[in-house]
Amino acid sequence: MFFDADDEPNSVYVASHLKVLAGRDEPAATFARLTPDAFGQIGDVRVGLSTLQDDGPNSVFNRIPWAGAGSLGLPRSVFDQLGGFESAMIGAEDIEFCIRMWKAGIPLVAAPNAVCRIRTRESPRAVFRQRKAYAIAHVAIARAHWPMQDPIRFAAAQVKALMRVPAILFSAAYAYLAGGSARFEAADAVGSLVGYLVGSLRYRRLVFNIWGNSLRR
């Protein structure tokens, strides 16, 4: 069972994970719902966080479920069977792990009452750095697991993502000039774009979208 050192699980976090895992006949992994801390909420805007897992797990390659590592629970035997997290990853190791878990046929199910309050980035600059690192890691994931995805569909997703770049940059520039909490959204979008560009050059694989429908989670 995982959560980051600066996160705050609720009082039934562990019990909720264990109840779901104990009630299943086959090995499985569980995930909790995530909620941002005070730094992640400015007015009605959640900043630096776009995967809350409110309605189910996230999805990569349009079909593979994944959840943030800080919300996962699973038997130690499953973790060892899959070889744990990939130590070479610079980020997004939870996505890569969940892809391998999906390939092994291990389901990812909700722990309904488990909620974890996570600490989000406190400045636009920190959000930019985080999103840049994530996007670089996403390119590494796409390179490693590309054969799993229909290449035509994946290529179409890249074209669609690239066509959206001018609009995203325009919106980001407007948000940055507007100031306030909007700058977090701008940092999120631009950080992702820069990271995908750096990752594409580093790993020699043009990737701007691993979700299948947008540049961001």
C-alpha cells in the first residue's frame, strides 16, 4: 500500500483497501480517490492537479487503466511478480507499472471509502517543472510500450495533439497575462508541451499525447 510522505490518507484508508482486496478471489490492485490540499485549490480552480480519480481510474492509450502510485494498494506478491516500479523512470512510474499490471491481467478496482489528500505544487514554476518531467517520462513510456497500441490510431492521436498546440499556447499566454490562479493552468499546459518536445528529442520518438484524446490527463 502506497502514499507519499507528505500526503494525508483518511482514517479508513488502509481498512478500505484491505476490505476490497480480501473480498476478491483473484489478485487485484486497488486505488483511492485523491483530493488536493489547500495549495491545490484557489477559488474554484484546482491547480497543478488534473487526475483526481473521482469517477474511476485514469486511462492511458485510450484503454489501459492506471492510478497514481500514492493511491495504490496491492498484494506484495503481485508487486514482486511484476518486478516493482521501474527504477530507470524519471517520473510517471505509476503509469508504467499499471501498464505492466494490465498486461499481466491484474484488475485495478476502487477502494470506495479510501481518500488521500495530496500536496500539490505551490507555484506556477513548480507546476511547470513537474509537468515537464511527467511529459518526458510519458515519451519513454510510449517508446517502451508502443507495440501495444494500434500504430495508426496512435499516430492519429499525435497529429490531433499537434494541431491543438497553437490554441493551447494562445490560451496559456492569455491565462498567464490574466495572472492569479490562471497562471497555474498556463504552467501546466506549457510544461507538458515543453516536456513532450524534450522527450521526443531525447528518446527519438515523436510523442505529444499518450492519452488518446488530449495533451493532458
